Amino acid sequence: MPKTKAVDLVVVGAGPAGMAAAVAAAEAGVEKIILLERQAELGGILPQCIHNGFGLRYFKEELTGPEYAHRFVQELKKHPGLKVKTETMVVTITPDRKVVTTSATEGLVCYQAGAVILAMGCRERPRGAINIPGTRPAGIYTAGSLQYLMNIEGFLPGRSAVILGSGDIGLIMARRLTLEGVRVKAVLELMPYSNGLNRNIVQCLEDFQIPLYLSHTVTEIFGEKRVEKVRVAPVDKDFKPIAEKGFDLSCDTLVLSVGLIPENELSLQIGVELDPATGGPVVDSFYQTTVEGIFACGNVALVHDLVDDVSTESALAGRAAAAYLKGEIKTKRWLPVKAGRNIRSIVPQRIVVGQTTPLYIRARYPERNATLHVGDGQTKQQVVSPGETIYYTLKPEDIRTADGWVEVSLEGGRVHD
Amino acid sequence: MSIPEVDVLVIGAGVVGAALIRELSRYELDLLLVEKEVDVSFGTSKANSGIVHSGVHDRPGTLKAQLAVRGCQLFPELAAQLGFLYKQNGAVVVARSREELAELEKLAVNGRANGVKGLSLLNQEELRRLEPNLSPELVGGLLAPSGGIVVPFDLVFALTENAVSNGAKLMVNTEVQAINPEQGGFFVRTNQGGIRAKFIVNAAGLGGSEVAAMLGDDSIQLYARKGEEYLFDRKLEGLVHRTVFPLPSQVSKGILVIPTVEGNIMIGPTAQRVETPDLSTSLAGWQEIYGEARRLVPTLQPNDLITAFSGLRAVGTTGDFMIAPSTLSPRFINAAGIESPGLTAAPAIAEYIVELLKESGLGLRRKQNFNPIRSVVRLRDLDFQAQAELMQKDAAYGQIVCRCEMVSAGEIRDAVRRGATTLDGIKLRTRSGMVRCQGGFCTPKIIRLLSEELGLPPEQISKNGPGSELLLGRLRAVQEEGRKEEQLHA
Ligand SMILES: Cc1cc2nc3c(=O)[nH]c(=O)nc-3n(C[C@H](O)[C@H](O)[C@H](O)COP(=O)(O)OP(=O)(O)OC[C@H]3O[C@@H](n4cnc5c(N)ncnc54)[C@H](O)[C@@H]3O)c2cc1C
């Protein structure tokens, strides 16, 4: 092991999650905090999100990504005990909380931390994960890396584009490309509904007359050196392409926005349990993982729709880590959540008994006029969409009669046609 | 500009050309290796199964059998000298039924006739013990412990780098277009100018018949047989330890489950004759491969797929490698029809061709100072101590560019010095952008580093050569900034 420095808290990743967690921990009195970031700039994905729509829930005003990040960067500066290390990559974390990092300025350094908060965010699913046949030419980008190339580095990728996937980044990039004079021929979505926020469909596609093809996919990529065209086909109920109905769209750029996966190589290394439904670590009401003293928050735990939620949740994790360091978190009586009808995922996965716990819930499929049941608690949900988080604040009385687990389900809804 | 004059010109920097130039660099010779692509190993040698075959499959008496067995024997020492990624993991051919057990025995007899060492037949239980994740339907196996796996392009890079450090010359972006015999050798025309060579070796892979025809030699007829391959995430490491073969068919060794040196699992290849040799993959190819592979390892899941590619075998008319002096000139050696097991055989093909050159009159005098060793820095293979020392010496090794594979800026820069000029060249030399995220995170950084090291604007950085540039240009706002700055300075 390289030379070791003892610190109270190490936060891995200085995106919105890591920054909020570090600030909250510092405010709660944690003295020596190290915030580690592999990029040169703080803010994670925010600096490249130059559009607005951030902060409505958290700051009650509309900000751009860089503005939102800036507010937290200012907060970080208020705490002299909080040290930020940029261009520093975490290579190893052990279950006993040794964090090994590397950087050009310091070489290898190891921190022995009292607590660790994992806030590595998520990464994009690449083409291979969806296995599109055809050639492998230049001009295929994931939406996020294209956004980085355009908004941070100032490059134009091509002249005409097709976007596969109608998640929020795909929608935002459709507008961004259009504004830069790139012709966006279509946004394609495999599902019969978009996974993006409704406001983005209106503001990014409809306002620019960019066609959205639901239940369609790319079935083949053409072009030897650079993308020349893609073949598109509608899909049937089982997502099988209907080849006879296929058509070609010429373009020199294919943008993939086919999903985000929590970035959990380090979590696996530590040995924390992952939830197959979220792809992130299983956490409790304090955002503590299944390994003591290791916390996880933000998109590494669950891919959120809104950065505001990431900040709220991460502040909670930061305060919890502070309490843990003071020896205040000992109660380990918890109940697991159980996904019932039309529920894909619930975070946190373990409810600490007696603790009020905000839940982030995702449905499997769209429906209307359903009732959300959480233990004994319930609320009406007029519109349920797999693309939008369902919020519910679980109160201690909701689980008073719960026996062994907390069931979460949507009941009595009407499925769209 | 003076015309280069060389003793031996090797055409084609695939594994055959690379192994040959390295073998020849042991001698006092003027050597030149030319390659039409922007980089070495961008032909068939880039995209294949990466298996060092034991030689059980080939028909006794063929060059394929002789050279595969010899090549396989040469690998361990070669890997120790050149530090490419290789592992002797062993191979197992499996039987799905009682009838197939008899076939396995025949294969064992065949292998022994070829001189393959250490073969043993396994019953169901023994097979299960060695490879617990194989399908319970399989009834027995033939174990070939000498078989191995190699990262094929890493082998080619290692061979060429070592040859160059021993004095050989390499020219990429250089396509041979005409060959004219003249007194004592040949005059060769390329897109980069003329070359005089006393001897020529045609190691042009799929281009082999064209190159031979430039001399007027029409005896080399080749067609392309495509093979698709599918690569799975490294989290499956250990699913199988040995390379798993079904019993072979008439045209190929079948669909295999291959553990790669880097810990991924790969399945493939298909074997399909194609008229237009493109490198696309297809739904049909995937379905065939996945279906067959699942019969060997039932737990494979499409979710774990990270990428797919295809390669083209240059198949000749004789069913065997065609390695011989041209009937038109003993100074022109064809190495054609090098289909599988060409990767395995390459080191032995090189030895064989050196003998042919000698017979044709090439004088061979050993170099006193030949250095068989090549070394490269691979940060992720070092322990903390060694990593720390390296970073002390050069801070760039502490700056990680590829998070999935832990590749540093220092290694990217090394890769450029080793010859990479494109994104693919970097990817193949360092593995950055190669696995999990497929470059989502590191691509912008690599474009920047390439542009700095090569002194080219980012718009000229390509994936794999002209026509595959990654960026069209600057955004309007950025262009305007630039114009304003210019005006200010003016
Ligand atoms: C799918 C697949 C799987 C395989 N799996 C295995 C395996 O597991 N084990 C094994 O042993 N073998 C395997 N093989 C076979 C092996 O890949 C080949 O035998 C080997 O790579 C051939 O090397 P080469 O140097 O002859 O050809 P190449 O690698 O194609 O090299 C020829 C080079 O010549 C260049 N060239 C052509 N024309 C000209 C010109 N006019 N001027 C200049 N340069 C020129 C080309 O650009 C090319 O780079 C496989 C092949 C395929 C397709």
C-alpha cells in the first residue's frame, strides 16, 4: 500500500451528489473531508448541461447545469476542512475503507477513512449492450459523450443525425444539435412511450418539429468509414423488428441514448450488495450500503430524473455519514421493501424502523388513476409513467403493522392503450 | 528524394508480415515492411478469435498442421521476450452425444499424428470437474493442454516494434500498386513512391492475389470467408477457463466459447463466404452464434454483451496455406491463403519463409546486437509499489484517461510513439475505450491527446484513417470566437 493519510470522510465523485454530501457532512461538523473527482472540473455531468431546467425543486428557481453546479462549488469553499482533489482517480476501495487514488500531481495516495460516500454517478450504455447489426464506422456517439464534445470542447460532430432513445439526454441533444445546424432526422424509441420528461418532449422535439417514432429501433448501421445511413423498423409487442416495414434514414451521425447504468465497479470491489432493479447498491434510510461505514447516493444508487432529487438525497447521506462518525447510527433494525404490482424499483431498499424515509419509486408500465400503497399508507397517482419518479415519504406509522417487509404496489389503475 | 533500396520488402503488416520482418531482423539485412492501412494489424489480424491452436484439427501432412504445431510451440518463449498478452490456457473439444465420442477419438488420433503433445480424452465427470459451467448435456471431451489464447493485434504490435528497434523499416499508408522485375530484383511502385527490392514477400492477406497478379502471377486465387464474433463483459471471467470447441464441421472448427487473455468471454466465429468483403455483423450471425454457444455454456446472457465485430479469412483454393516462391521468380515468395490457424502458425511461417529466401539466394548473416526483448508499460499490471515509482518518474502515468481499464495519459502518449495515429490505434494498443463503456468517457480525452502528440487539429483525428474523421469542425460560436481573436491580433 502507498503512504496512508487518515481522514474522517472520503467522498468519491464531485458531481451534484458528492458535492451535496460533502457540504452537508461539513455542515454537520465533520472535520477532515476529502472530495475526489477524476475530471478537471467540479460538477460531474452538470458543466456540460448548458440548458436550463435545473433547480426548480431544490432552489425554487430555474438554473442551467453550470449555474446549479456553481452554487455548490461556492458552498464547498466555505469549509476549510473540506479538501477537493480534481483529476484524481480512485482505483481501489477496501471494505475497511482504505481509498487508493492516483493523480498526475500526487501519484498514488491512500486515505484511511472513517466513512466513505460513493457518489460516482452513472455511465451510458454503449452500442454493444444493445447489439445493433451492421458496420462499425466513425460517427456513432453516446448522447452524453457527444454533449461533452459539443458543450465543453466546442465541436460539431456532423451534418445530419438520427437519435436512438428518447430518454432526457437524447431529447436534449436533439434540440442542441438542431440549434447548431445539424439536421436531426428522427428520434427513435423502442418502447411505446418515451422515457423522458414530458416537458422535454414538448420543448426539445415538438417545438422543432423533430419526429419521434415510438416502438421503432435501428436494425442496421451502414457505412464503411463514416456512418452513411441507418435502417429503421417498427417493433412488435415483443420488441421484435418488423423487417418488411423497415425504411432507411441517411445520416452521418448516430446518437445513442439507450440508458444509463450506475457506475459500480468500485462498489463491486468493496463487496456491497447491488440491487438488480436499480443496478446500484442496496441502501437503507441513511443511505448506508450493506457494508458498514460505506454510504452511496445520487445516480450511483439510482438513476434520478432530476438533479434536485440527487442533491436532497445526498445531503441526507452526508448528514447520516456525519452521524455515523459520531457513533450515532447504531439502530440496525430495518425492513426490506418489496416491489408489488407495477413497481420496478424502490430506493432506499431497507427502511430503518422509526425513521421517516423519502422513497423514490419507479413503475414498470404506464397507467392512470392508480393508488400507490406503501405498507399501510396510500396516495392517489393520476398518471403513472415509467419515465417519471413517484415520490412518497414513508412515515413510521406506515409500517406499524408491517411484518417482515414493506410492500410497495400500484393498485386499481387503468393501463393506457 | 532517393528511392529506398532494400534486401527484402515485405508487403502487408498483418501477423504474417510482422512475424517475418521480426524473424528477418535477426540478420544483417536492409528490411522494409509496407502496409496500405494507417496502422499495422488493421486487416484480418485485428479481428479474429485470438486462439493459439494446438494443431489437433489440421489434416496430417499439410503445411497448416506442420506450422500450427510448431507455431504453438514457439508462443511461450516469444511471449516472454515480447511481452504481448498471451496465456496457455488449454483447449477442450467436447462431444454432445455418444456418436460424437467416437469422433473425438478420431480427432485425438489426428492430433497425435500431427505431433500435438499431451492430448487426453475426458469422460463426462472429468470434463465437469475441469469446466463446471459447461452444459450438463455434454458427454466427454478431448483436452489439448498446449493450446493458448493471445491478443492478436498486441502480438502484431510487439513483433513490428521489436523488428523496428532491431533496424527494420516500417511504412504505413503505403500501398503497393505495381511490381516490375529488373536486374537483381524488383522495382515496386507505391502511392508513396518507388522502392527497389532484391526479394519480395507477398504477405498481403486478402490482397494476396492482387499483389501476386502485379508480378503477372495468376496462381493465387482467394475469396473472403467472414466470421462474426461477440464479446461479453469481464464480469463473466472464469465462466470457462479453456477454449471450448464443439466437434469441427467441414469448413470450420465450429462456434467456440473463448476466454480472452483480458478476462472477457468471446463467442464465435461464423464461417460465411462473402462476395463483397465488408466487416458488418448481422442478426442472423448473432442468432447462429448465440444459439450454438448456449449449447456449450447455457448461462450466457445477451445483457452481458459489450461489442461485436467481424473478420475476413483469406481462403485459397488448395485447402492449405500457399507458401512458396512464385513460379515466375524465386525471389518473390507468396504467403497466401493464410486462413485459420494463420495467427498460430505465423511465427513458424516466418521461420519457413526465411528458409525459402535462403534457398532462393538471400545471404543471411546473424546480427551481433539483435535484441529479442520488447517492453511496454501497462499500469494496471503493476503493483502499487511499481506504479508509484513510475508516477514519480513521469507524472503522466498518474493521470488516468480510461477509467474502465485504468489506462494513463502516459500510456496513451507511449502508444502514439509506438505508432498509433488513430483512435482505433490507441484503443488496440492500450485497451482504452475497448471494453465496458466503449469509449464513452475517454474518447474526448484521447482525441485531445492524439491531437497534441501528432500536432494535428482535432478535426483531423480519425477512427481508423482518412474518411473516418470523428468531428466535422468547430461549433459556430467557437468559430466566431476564433475570428474575433484573429481580428484582435491583426
Ligand atoms: C473470424 C476469424 C477468426 C480467426 N481465428 C483464428 C484463431 O483463433 N487462430 C488462428 O490461428 N487464426 C485465426 N484466424 C486466422 C488469422 O486471423 C489469419 O490467418 C491471420 O490473421 C492472417 O494474417 P495475414 O498477415 O496473412 O493477413 P492480414 O492480417 O490481413 O494482413 C495483410 C495485410 O496486408 C495489407 N495489404 C494488402 N494489400 C496490400 C498492398 N497492395 N500494399 C500494402 N499492403 C497491403 C493489408 O492491409 C493487411 O494489413 C481467424 C480468422 C478470422 C477471420
